[in-house]
Amino acid sequence: MFNARWCAGVLVVILALPGAAAAQVTTADIVGRVTDSSGAVLPGATVTIENLATHDVRTAPTNETGDYLFNLLPIGTYTVNVELQGFA
């Protein structure tokens, strides 16, 4: 009986592995808030991100609360730059 249970347990694990592999995360989001040195939010800034591996560049504006969102990005390392007229 012990051998049958052990074999059944191993079979369950083996059958579950393809589902676990399919559940691997392949995308992510970058979210943030742009503020000045005093902590005031900066709406209307342009946020640019670049994937360092693929050099894919995307831009997004900040909203009225200074927030930005890039969603469904390939997993990787990104640089984030912010530009707003009047700020150096």
C-alpha cells in the first residue's frame, strides 16, 4: 500500500509540473509617481523607459497626480527618465 501511495503522489507531481511551468511570469508593470524636491507632484511630465536588453523604448505622460504606468512589459532591466519643461 505504501508503494501505491508513493507512486500516486509522484504521478500527481509529474502531472502538475506542466501547469506550474505555464504559470511562469513573463510580463511586469512599472508604476511610479513623479515629484519635485519638495514632494509636490508633477502632472504632465513625460516618462520614458528603455529595456536595456532589447532597446525597446516606451513613453507615457504623468496624470494629474503625477502617476505613470507601463503595463505588460517583458521581464528585464529598464532605465527610467523623466522630462518636464522648466526642470533640468
